[in-house]
Amino acid sequence: MNARPEPVKLAIVDDGIPMGGLLMEVKNVSLRFGGVKAITDISFDVKKGEIRAIIGPNGAGKTSMLNVINGFYTPQEGTIVFRGQERRAMKPHHAVRQGIARTFQNVALFKGMSTLDNIMAGRSVMMHRSLFWQMLWHGPALKEEIEHREKVEEIIDFLEIQHIRRTPVGKLPYGLQKRVELGRALAMEPSLLLLDEPMAGMNLEEKEDMSRFIIDVNRQRGTTIALIEHDMGVVMDLSDRVVVLDYGKKIADGTPDAVKSNQDVIDAYLGVAH
């Protein structure tokens, strides 16, 4: 592979929490759909500046956990503490405003819109000018849009997708669509970035590129990341700590080395000493 150019340095996320401090705590969360228990009494924390992996077999409750964190689901028991504020119920747009952004297992982009416009959509929550000024596209609204477009152009440079900035995303290969979706999430300037299987469906080269971008987002921007991923090589290489779910229950939590040698994890998920 060709050497990557010097990365663009974007603004570092600053939410007042020291690196290594508790950014989020999941406290005794349980989620049910009728008689089906998706999550049962799960607790773990996420420290600022780390990459926190959530792993487990299909049906373990991983995506349900992300949906609770970003407000798509409301748990029947338990609470989420994010940046010192405790809550149980939150709408997804409130989560975005508080600093939580996410990508999805299945790409969720506006297929007829360009790369630039898709990433620009991530800035919409930060636009404060009235609909009247936006319709006129003049004065304060014009100034605001120019400022947001500058941020989006920085992200496009950072992700090395300048050549597709005007291309409708529906015409892009899958790996690039995943990169655009990451860009849209970054446009929200999150304190906590939730990634739901960011490597799913990618070939080896695409996985290597995405892994490097995730590391750059974490180290250069100071963005805390919680990710779900089935590729154990990626999980073990990227993660600072790993929490393991099985049938909606937590069975292990610790460093990658500790988790991969845990017999319960081997029996439930890895199958052999990984």
C-alpha cells in the first residue's frame, strides 16, 4: 500500500473531562421486548480517550446496547451516566446534542446526495439560524453555512475522499460508503463515537484503511470510541478494553489479552484460545 500523506489535524474534542476520566457509565441496564430479554443487568464504563470494544456472538445484545446509549431504545431498568449526567430516556437527537454520534451496521446514507452533502448533513444539528435566513441563503445564514462547509472540507481531507466529494454516495463502492458515514458522524464533533461493525463487508485493504482512520480519530482528535466488531484481529489490535456479551449478559470485561484468554469467552464466542 502507498504511504498515507500527512494527516489533517482537526480540532480536539474538549468536554472538560480529563483523559482517562469516566466519560460514560452503564449502570445495571436491562432491556426487554415483550417476553424477550435483549439485555440483562449490564454494567460497564467508558473512559475518555479510549477505544472500548463490545463483542459477542450474534444475538448477544450488542447493537441493542448501542441503541440504548444513543437513545433509540429506553431500558426498563438501569441508567446511563454521560459526562456526569444521569438519564434513562433520551431521544437520538438529544444524544447528538450532548456529544454522542454513531454509524450503523448497515450503511445509512442519503444515496442520491453527494459525499459532501451527506457529511454536511451531520452539521445540521449545529446550525442555529432561522429557516427564514436559511431560505434566503444570505447574511448570517450564508456566513454560518460557509463556516460549516469549511469543517466538512477538513473532514473530507482527513478521510482522503477529496476525489469523491461530488459523487452521489449510491454510486460508491461499499468501503467508501462506510468512510463517508464515518465522516458524517465526525461532522457532529462527538465526545463519544459509536461504531456498529465498521469493518463489516470490507476486504483486507479496506479494513486496514478503516482501522487507521479509527486510530487517527481517537489519537489526533481525542475522540472516545465504543465499537462493535466481529473481526477479532481488529478488536485485539485497536481496543484498550473489551466487554463481552452473551445472550444479553456480560460475561467478561478487561484488556484484550485478559478477555481472549478468559475461558467463558472462549466457550461462548471464540471457540478456541484466540
